[in-house]
Amino acid sequence: MARAVRFDEYGSVDVLRVEDVADPSPEEGQVVVAVVATSINPGENSIREGLLDAVYPTSFPSGEGSDLAGRVIAVGPGVDRWQVGDEVLGWTDTRSAHATLTTVPAGQLVAKPPSVSWEQAGALFVAGVTAYAAVRAVGAGPDDTVAVSGAAGGVGSIAVQLLRAKGSRVLGIAGPSNHEWLTSLGVEPVTYGDGLEDRLRAVAPDGIDAFIDTFGSGYVELAVGLGIDPQRIDTIIDFGAAEQFGVKAEGSATASTVEVVAELTDQLASGAVTIPIAATYPLEQVREAFTELAKRHTRGKIVLLP
């Protein structure tokens, strides 16, 4: 039998369990993927805690997980793009990626290049398309100075690289432990905390053109206070502030297409973008993985290896 993460009620990581489930069978247009790597995301914490019930209602028992990379082991009717044994990456919309086996629509997968590690492939979808959407939302270009909060986190670490690929000057807001890494990417690190506005004004005396907020906790208000056009501010997390200040809140929902995933995969394969892997955990340690994620100090992504 397959193994999968399940929970029967909203709550902390303590409600999570890993249990035997029936092997899935592909329906029309689907394939079954043996999952090699799947990442965890902050939104999954919020769903499990019931904080997003109005947007993402849950029926129990519930699974979880969107990102995945693995091997096709079964092909359903109407699928001619994939064959058994193909190595793929992509996503599922049925909260079922945190498992050893899952069904996936054939149109939500791309081929995994040999040069891309399983960990990076399994971590790409949510963080990658969210970063892509945010960069697109602020209209960043080669003449722009763009600040990014949470610049070393799962989304921020990809967003700063996409911005640099566009030729933008990037100010990466992060703790000192991530400054050297950000500098290696061509990003100018700026320490978060008290006095941040003054530090940003000092490094960009001619002004900041755009702001991407991946962290919340007041960064939207800071960006508005810096005089940045609200239409060039995007938050992927602080939806209340987005409404209050009239800034954008574009994230994964606006870029979740196989075309975007394919483009990001090509950038991974070429080395133009990399996904830092903060830690890996076996599926059975899913509680420990989410506990680490909740600290909000990881560089890049945390990955489960079923």
C-alpha cells in the first residue's frame, strides 16, 4: 500500500499522521507518480490550522501537499505525453503530494531534466510560480531597483534570482547569516529590523522603484512609506495590508500554468536559477519538517523524501 500524510481535524502539527492508503489508480487524463521529493509550504500550515477555511475549505480526512517530483508508474486513458518510467515534476491540486504515490493530471507535469536534483525539482512549483507572479506583478526591469522582504526564504530566494536575471538592482532584506549567500547572487543584502527604512534609504538614495513582500509583518506599510507606487508593490502574504493600501497581492494562483513551470524548469536546468534546500526529512518526520518551517528562518525550501 501507499503511505500518505493525513489529518482529521484542524490543529497544530500534532494532528498530522502518516498512514497506509490504497494505491491510487489513474483516471482519464491522469498518471500515477511515485513521489521522490515533495516540499512543504507555509500555506499548508495555514490550511491545516483552519486559517484559510473560507478560501480552501477542507473535508476530513484530508491529505496535503502540492509540489512533487517523481517517476510515472501508471498511465490513464487518453494520456499519450507520458510513459511508465518517465521522470517528471509538477503539481497536484488535490492536496495529495505528501505521499509515496499520487495521481496527477498529465497536463500539470513537465519532464525533469537530468541536471536538476530531485530535491530542487520537488521544491519548484509553489515557490517558483509565486516568485514568478510577484516579479511579473511589479513590472521589474533592468532600470529598476527592487527590494524584497524575506529574500532568503522559499519564495524570496527565487524572486531575487528572477529579478537579477531581468537586470534589476535587487535589495535583499534578510538576516546577517544570509548576507554572504545573497551577495554571491549579485543581491545587495540589507538587514531587517529596527532602522530598516533608514538603511534602505541610505543604500538607495535615488529611491526604490518596486517592492516584493514575501514575509508580511508590516513590510507593505514600509514600502508605501518609502514612496513606492502601490501598483509596483506586491505582497504574497499580507492580504489585509494589500486591501488597506491598494497594493497588489498576486501569487501562485496567477501563474500556476505548465508553461510557467516549464520556463522555470529550464532556468533550473541551465543554472540561471537555483533553489537552496534548507533541509530534507523522510515522510514519517512530517511534523518535524513543519515545526522547522514555522520558525521562518530557513534559507530556501524544506523537502520531504517519501
